Amino acid sequence: MNEVGIIILNYGSAKDTVSLATSLRDHDDSLHLVIVDNFSSNSVLLELREFVSKVDQYTHLIENSTNEGYGRGNNIG
């Protein structure tokens, strides 16, 4: 069985990111999800941290200390 990982780049919208991650998780609970936050506000980070703490061990959050842009943000993931 092959393992599949998906990188979700986030900036400024926890609602959309959580919705996407939830949909992916509902479709296939064996996916490895890496959410890379590209230096969003503290309130967005709090929502993402809360979401990740409630899901399984296959979902991870990386918090960038600066906005790295689209390409570098994905590469970090």
C-alpha cells in the first residue's frame, strides 16, 4: 500500500483550511496531511492548532515565522 501526503499551504484563513483538511480526512483517513501556515495572525494559528490537536496523528502543523510565499511555503511542507 502506498502512502500519500498532501501539503496544504495556509495564509490568513483557518476556516477554509480546516474545511479542506476535514474533507480530505473524511475521504481517506490514511492520508498524511501537512498544514503549513505562512505567518498568519495569532487567531488563525489558534484555530489551526485546535483543529490539529483534535484529529489523528497523520495531521501536522508547521508554523512559519515569516511569510515565505507560495513556492517556499510548499517546499517547507
